Amino acid sequence: MLTVAGRLVMLKVAGRLVMLKVGGRLVMLKVGGRRVMLKVAGRLAMLNVGGRLAMLKVAGRLAMLKGGGRRVMLVPGNVKKLGETYPKISNAQNAELRLRWGQIVLKNDHQEDFWKVRDFLHSQGKQKYTLPLYHAMMGGSEAAQTLAKETFAATASQLHSNVVHYVQQIVAPLGR
């Protein structure tokens, strides 16, 4: 255990950090080398269970849950807050960022930003970016599925024939 000016308290076992306290408040706890809990300003910020993020809080509010290693979804209203907090990501012109933002928007049915997904699909036709978004749209809400069908109808003529074929299988699979 190490104490500096009565504030910082750290416990190490076999050279591994197990507990860190700042100002008498628990900041981090590790078990078996994995972070289990992180507190910021006395509030739980992150909880890991079995090495997987189970809960994340931002500014004291629940931001994301994970169950069984899969992201369930952001709490309603948090996609908008994320976009406002990180406008360089939500309004990016970089294709990788636009893809990831589009997936977040679709997964959380944030219809306010569906136009960004549509505009991105109109602006390019690469299979790498197109197929994941169509999968997300068809796996989403009715509004997302409608967006997929309308966007495909509008962009099919500008896509490579192989991409058209793959998107057709996603939007209207055989046997449906």
C-alpha cells in the first residue's frame, strides 16, 4: 500500500494493481488483472463482468448496456447526445467514420439521422461500406427497412453489378 499526502492509496499484489483510491474514493479495482469497476467523482462509470463491458455511464446517466458480450443498445436520447458531443465523428466526411456512425444510428433507430445514412449511400458505392449498412437497415425497424428499399431503388443504377446483386439478396432475399 502507498499513500501520498493522505490522498492516493494504491494496493499491489504480485506486481499487479488491485485497488486505486484518490481522495478516499475508490477509482479502480482489478481482479485477476482485469478492471472490474471504475468510479469517477464517486459515481460508477464502468463495470466489466468477465472482461466484457456490461454497463457504461456518462455524466451519471446510463449510456450503454451489453448483454452476453453483445451491445444491446444505447439508452434513448444518447445517440443525439453522442452526436452533439462528438460532431467531428457524427458529421465526418471520412467513409470509415460515416459507416460506423450510420451503424450506430440504425442500431438505435435514431431516425433523426437516417438522412446521413441515405446521403452516405448516395455518395459512394463500395461494397465494404454499402453491405453493412443495408444489413443494419434490414435488421432494424420498419422505418429503417423502408429507408433501405427506397435508397436501393434510387442508387442501384450507380452501383457495380456485384454490389447490386448482394444488396438485392439483403433487401429482398429469395423465399420471402
